[in-house]
Amino acid sequence: MVQTEVNDLSQDTPLITPEEDRLGYASFAKHLADSICKMDFPEGFAIAVYGSWNSGKSTLLNFIVHYLKQKPEEEQPIIVPFNPWLFSGYQDITRRFFDQLQNVLSTVTAVPKGLRERIADVAKAIAEIPMPYAQAGKAVATLVDDKQKEASELKEDVEDTLTKQHRRIVITIDDIDRLCTEDIQQLFRLLKAIPNFTNVVYLLSCNKKSVIQSLADEDTSGEEDLGRIIQMAFELPIPDKTSLRKLLFERLARIVSEPEKSLFEPTRWSQIYFQGIDEFITNIRDIVRLTDTLTVTFPVVDCEVNTVDFIALESLRVFCPIAYEVILKNRNAFVESDVALEELTNFHNFWLAELPEEDKQPIKKLLMLLFPKLEIIWGHNSFYSEQQKLEWQEKRRICCPEFFPIYFRLNLSTSNLSNTQIKAILSSACHAKAFGQKLIELAQQKRQDGTTQVRAFLEQLEDYAEKVIPTHCISIVIEALFDVGEELLSPEDRAASMFDFSNEAIIHRLIAQLLCRLDEPERFNVLKTAMSQGKALSIIETEMGILANQQVSSSEEECLISPQYLKVLQDVVDKRKQEKDVD
């Protein structure tokens, strides 16, 4: 496997040298560096590079510094890097700013000793001004006035000294948008207080929107405050698709080893990328998120899965978690199984409808390429030969049942099902048999706590019983529970203590909640049909006992079934018991 250089992939590690440029920033950086060295300005000048998170602001800043350092000695400015993110609190940021300025200047022999000393004095004076001081008492206010006066006088001394020295000073300030609101305000107060140092250029990189929000107050907009400090600003454009693809493919190559030929098909990669993944790669941050994820997840499945399929699946994990979770928790809806077409169609169309409109088509295309079974629903092909299935096995595709679990090795799934998944399962309640089959599938799926997935589903279903489950589906759900209820009583789901509930108790509570939504004649008809046809006789008998006990322990209004209806239902159950005894 190719050694992954994690630092090169990290979203917090910008590029350093223009030779690594993949986004076309190098040329701009060179020209801006030339301008910084040649431009003539009467006093300090502040330049900002605006861009969103992970847009390459720090990379561009590094490129500019690189070109500044390449200048001839007589043109080369003194570069003072300052990262306020490493410090917090007004005094820390202020003192560290001047400390950094003093430290850098102390290493440059061309800078007069007097300048270095005066800057140290400025740092000390400004750092001793308490902030904020609006509520300070008279004594503190006097101290503040004295310190501000001292700082102002020292600044004038530094200004005179800077005028006499010829080398330009470039102060770079990065990672501003990582700061909290208070620290951003404090940093810009500092910049506002010292921008007029002659021959000093401030070069900032930040997210403009974040800074404006932080600077805004009741009296002024943040944009006005920012405009008073920044004389020239450049907005980083969104990189074009070609540049983004090139950068992504280079980073993927660092993560993925040279796969076996059977595990990587260039034509198939082209299909999956352009019909699905490409829609989600819109900026550098998207590339970073995907490659950071693969840096962790790919090594544990390398050479055991189809490389293309795995990258596609991890793309879903990053960009469409709903789809990823649905695949993880509903294996039979994606790989080979005997699920009825109508049930399958309802299930997939339901959860797909929960996605944003712009994501539906790329997700559908991607899933049909990963799981050919879905072409029956969304595509045109409805038949696959045994030879094709053997080829999928040879290539270790995710659509093969034996390889499916390997793709999810690094997954800590929550025990509970998401709302989307529950609603998608309910969509299969078009008839009792299909819904019952889905319940059996959930009963066969084990959770990390040792219980089954059907227990989680039944418990969560109670939250939907009173409103979400459509009225026309109530009879279907009850019929399914009376039919397959006994198959849902797994030993793993027994009550763990005297305070816990078994699956059977949850089933009967759920039935009661659903019956309460129907009027009595309809309740009777639903129960009569379900009790006459259901195979879970122990569930039916227990429910009959619950209904009978209500006649003794509850008021007439609280009883779900009146005595005359109850007698008919008892006759149905007795007949079922007799038939069972005969068999």
C-alpha cells in the first residue's frame, strides 16, 4: 500500500510552495508579492484575502510569503508571521503580537536597535490597558488614560524610526476565522490602533462573513468596521471542476494502493465518479472531508473490497449520511433477497423522497451502479445472468451478500433507527405479509448491546402509533403482529429485570395504541380478521386475555371492546385453539 502522508491530506495543513499548486493560485501570489514590494503608500497598508473555510486562503498566503522570500536582498521585506489562534484574551494577543514583531526584528541586523527597544515599550504599554474599560471607576479610568497616552507617544517614536529605515515589514495574520467572536473583536481593535506604521503591510486571510458577524454591534455594521481597517481585499474564487478533480485524484492516489486489476476498472470508476460522486465535490473542503475519511477507513479493507465501490460508499457516508445509514441497516433491500417488488419499490421511493431535491438523481444513479438490483425499480434492466453475478463476486462488489459486511467494518452505528428509516419501513406496510416479513428481518439483526433490531423498532414505533401511522395501515400492522408476533420474541429481547419490558409487552401496548384510533365497530372487525388469520396464537390468546380483563378492571368508556363484541372474539379464539389441538 502506498504510504499515506496524513499531513498532506489534513484540512489544517495548507500547501507551502507554489510547485504544489493545483488551483492556479501561484501566479496571483507572485504578482501580489511583486506589488507589495513595489507599491508606494504614505503609511501602513492592510490587504485581506477572503475565502470560505478550506478554500485555500492559507495556501495562497504561504505562496505570497514564498515569493517575497525569493526577492533580491535589497528588495526583500522583513516578514513577521503572526497566528492569533494560538493565543486568547486581549492582553495575550496584544502582547504576543508585539513580542513576535520584536523577536523577528531582533534577528535582522539591518533594523536599528532603537526600533526594537521602542516596539518592546509599545507592547508593554498597550498590554497594560485593560479591556473593556467602559465600566471602570475613576481610578482605573485615569490609569487607562495614562497608559493610552504613553502608548500613543511610543507609537510616534516607533513611527519616526520606521520612516528612517528602508526595509519594508510585511506582517501576515492567518487563521483569524478560527478565533471566537471576542478574540476577533480584540484583534481588530489592535489592528485599528496600529495600522499607520509607515512601511508596514498587514496581510490577512480570513472568512469575511465570519469576521463581519463578529465585528457587528448595535451602532455599526461589521462590514463598516472592516472597511475602515482593510484598504484592499481579494475574494478567492471557487475552484473550477477540472482543478478540483485533479486535486482529488492526486490525493486518492496517495491513499489507495495499486489495486488488483479485478478490483479496479477504469471504465466503471468513470461511470461512478461522473454520475454520482462528482456532484458532491464542489470545493476544497469536500475533497478534504472525503480523503480524510478514506485515510482512516480504507486501510482496514484494502484488497478485500472493490476499490471503486468502497470510495463510492464512503462518499455517501460523507455527503449523504441518510443513504449510508439506510444501506447499512437494510441489507436485504439492496443485495440479493426475496423481498417483493412492490415492497421494495415503496421502501426505496419513500426514503429517497426525504433527500434534498438536488441530491436525488446523483444518489439514484450511484446506487443503481452499486446495487444492480435497484435497476428493477429505477432503471430498465430487470434480469441478470448467473455469469454476471459470478463476475460481481470475483470483483468483490458490495452487491454480493458475502462482501457486504466488510464494507462497514469501521462503523459505530447507533442502536436506534432514524426517523427516515422507520418511515421507510412503514412504507412497506402496503399489506400484512410484506410488513410481517420486514419485522422478521429486523428480528434477525443483532444490535451492539446484544438485543435485536426489532426491539428498537417496536419501541420507537410507539412514538408513531398515535399520529404518524396512517389510519388505513392500522389493520395491516395489527394483522402482521398477530401473524408473526411469536417470531419476534427472541431470547435476546427478554426483559432484563423486573422493571424492563419484553417484546411481547411492547407488542400488546402498541396494538392498544393503534386500536384507540379506531371506532369500536372498526376495532372489532380488525381484531376479528387478525385473530382469525394470524399464526401467532400465543399473541392472540394474550391479547384476548387483556381485552377480557378490561371488562373487570376498567370503566365501560375505557374498554376497547364491548361485552357483545368480546364474546364473538372469544369464540374465534376458542375455535382456533381447538383447531390447533386437533392438528
